[in-house]
Amino acid sequence: MTNKVDTSNHRDLQEYSTLELAQALAERLAIPERDWHRLKSNRQVRALELTIAGLVFLIKGQPTEAIARLNQATNWLDRSISAPPCPGHGSQKN
């Protein structure tokens, strides 16, 4: 039994460029604005988002940008970075 992707209701994946596939995945993994506060500190979500962004830059031939995103993804996973607080949170209004 093979684990083939069912493309009967979709265009054949071969019709898409590698860049198009990577960009579609990047859009899927990007944190939507409505979920930002809930997911901004989720290490797995942030690492996935940055890893695919790095892949997109690599495919585009921009290795410096790819390295920056991949390093950030690694930093999320190894807990060396965290999400900063949102501007205005914790400050008192006059």
C-alpha cells in the first residue's frame, strides 16, 4: 500500500513550481493576526513559521536571509529567545 497524496480534487503537484509550493506552505504556517497573541510564544509554531520562511528565501537564492530565519527558528527551539511583550501591555494608561 502506498502513501500517495490524493490529488483527484486538486491540480497535480507537478504543475506547481518548488517556490509556489514553499510559498503556499509559508502562508499556511504563518500566524494569522487574529491568533497572534495566543501563538506568539508557541515555540513549535514560531520555529515552523521561520523554517519555511528560510526555505522560501533559500529557494529564491537569498542564503543570507535564509540563514537569519533558520537561526531564529533554532533559537526558538533551543529556548534562547522568547517573544517580547506586546507594546502597551503592562503600561498604565493616563
